[in-house]
Amino acid sequence: MKKNLLLAAVSLVALSATAPALAADLAARPYTKAPAMVAAIYDWSGFYIGINGGGGSSHSTWDFVGGGREGSHDATGGTVGGQVGYRWQSGQFVFGLEGQGNWADFSGDNVSALFATRNRSKIDSFGLITGQVGYAWNNVLLYVKGGAAVVGVKYDVFSTVSGALLSSNEQARWGGTIGAGLEYGFAPNWSLGVEYNHIFLSDKDVTFAGLAGTDRIRQDADIGLVRLNYKFGGPSLGRY
């Protein structure tokens, strides 16, 4: 009996001695830092396709070759079309190539200062082939663009006496374009933007069948568009 009591007492003393050590081991567990938050970063790279719409104004000046200036006018109206392109991104810089085609209805006229006629110009289509350079703040992209432009235009000459159409000339005119845009990625594959383009055309000598003489026509255009694009592929992941 005394032997059993002695063994129990020894065990109790040993347990009391090891308890602080166990508590110290529990308190010394290393702290594990929570992982950094991973957030989606918008990626502008890839093929895209979209639609656009807006309005524009074309300024035309008619000079009768060898006879002086007939006058000038602004041709205004609306436009709708589409675009397809490819962009690639390096850091915050974005580069791209794009083709765009639009139907248009920019029409205007003026009375000739030299003859009893009314001169009218009408742009019914235009196309742009451009390169882009931009800078992105995550899902916001600011860019400039430039390249070639082709414009489908029709020139009409009417009589101011009878109102009859005297002659027409329809052609495709080539020129250049510069512009700028701001685009916002509101979903992983969708972006909405606004864009401005200036189209400048070289002087063109236009001859009207049935009328004597030739007009040298100088023309340019300013166009504002709202654009909606769909990009193939999703966002990349990065850390803020």
C-alpha cells in the first residue's frame, strides 16, 4: 500500500514538471502569414470584333480649274459600321492593328459663285486601316491611331434654275487618317469606348460628263464614334 502511494506521488511530481514545457511548445508554434490577395488584371491582348456608330462632318471646297473658286460646304450626317483587329500588350503599353468599314450619309451643298448651279457632295462609305499605340491603366485604355483611309464619295451638279441634276461623278478616294480613343473594359471580354478620327484627302480633279471644264475638289472629314468590342480570350491573373 505504501509502495503504491509512493509511485503515485512520483508520477504526479513528474507530470507537474513537464506541464510548463508542453505549454511553452504550444505557444512557440510559428505564425503563418495569409497569402496575398490575387485579383484579376484586364488583358488587352488578342483578337477582337465590334460595332460602332456615330456622326461626322466633311468639308469640301470646289475650285473651277482655270476659272476661280465656286465655293465650299459642310456635309454632315450619321454613320454605322464595324471593326476587327488584334492587340498585344507589353506591360502597360498596348499595340494593335485594325480594319474598319462604315456606311455613311454625310451630305451637303452650296450654290456656285461662278455658274447657275448647285454643287453637292455625299460620302456614303469609308474604310480605315490603322495601327494603334496605347497605354493601359488595368481596364482603361487610352490610344492613338493612324493609317490609310478610303472614302466612297459622290459629287452632283444641279441647275439652280430648274433643279434638275445636270451631272454626277462617283468614285473612291484614298487618303490618310489619324485619331484617338478611350476604351473601358467593363467585363473580361467586353469593352466600350469613344473614338475620334480625322480623314484627310488630297486634292482631286473631277470632270463632270456633259459639262465643260473640271473642278479641283479638296475634302476632309471629322468623325466621332461610340464603339463596342468583344475580345476573344479571358483576363490574366496578377497581384495588386
